[in-house]
Amino acid sequence: MKRATYEDVLNAPEHQVAEILDGELILSPRPALRHSRASSTLGVLLGDPFDRGHGGPGGWWLLDEPELHLAEDVVVPDIAGWRHERLPTIPDANWLSLPPDWVCEVLSPSTARIDRGRKLPIDARAAVGHVWLLDHVERTPEVLRPRDVTWPILAVFTGEAPVRAKPFDAIDLDLGALWP
């Protein structure tokens, strides 16, 4: 099989998310509205206290759907975050090659197997510090932290109570707000 190139990503249809995972071009539909709502709401919940430093410690850059070039892989997580110590400024570029400190994927029927089975090993190889998997159907966020090349689950939250979840455990987060 011919390995995918960045040219394949650039030539992908505009209405699809194009990624290169382990040399294979993966095309996914744009996120559905409930998926987008969960991702957008999480960005709002984390944005003020962590990205802007209002009501929280600050010190993070949070980006929606950034294109990441991690070795030979090109991934587009729903949200990614970098601590300022590792990424002092956001570059004027279309993509980043610095692995994020945190990634969030909102699971959907069309992407859950890819997010769990294909992207988690790539995140582990790139030394991403934390991964959150949001299941908007089951209404459960999972918090994972890598150990070697595996991703043990640190916590699975259910219900509507505010939670403290690493790496954003400096404040209570109302993760119940993610589910319309």
C-alpha cells in the first residue's frame, strides 16, 4: 500500500477531516452538532480559567481542531492544549509539530474506533501528557494518562456533579454542561 503524504491531506474534500495515521489517509465526516456542542462547551469551560487565567491559574494555550504533525502522522484532535512553558507563543503557522500536553477527543459513532484504536498509540509515541475522551452519547468523560505505550484510565466521570480532572484539576469543572 502506498503511504499517504501531506499532499493527500491538502487534496482531501473540504467537508471532511483528513488525517494520516500510521501512513494511511483517514477521512472522517465533519463533527455532528452534538459532538461540536460538547467540544465547544468544554473549550468555554476551560478557556477562561486556563487559557485566559480568569478564575483559574492560566498558563495554557487551548486550540480547537489544530492540525498536528507528530513524526509521520497528521492528526486533528477536537481540542488540544499546551502549557506556556513548552509553547511560549502560538506560531503564525497552519500546523504544529510540538506534541500537546493535553488532547480531547469527542467520541462519535464514526470516529470512536479511530480515536481509541489508532490515535491513542500515536499520542503515546508523541508523549502527549493527558487525553480526555468525551462520550456524548453515554455522557461520560474518561481521563487517561500514558504509561509507556498504554493509556490507563485515571477516572471516568458520570452524573452532573462538578469534577476535578487532570491536568485541569485546579478548579471544579461542570462537565454536566457538556451534555445538552
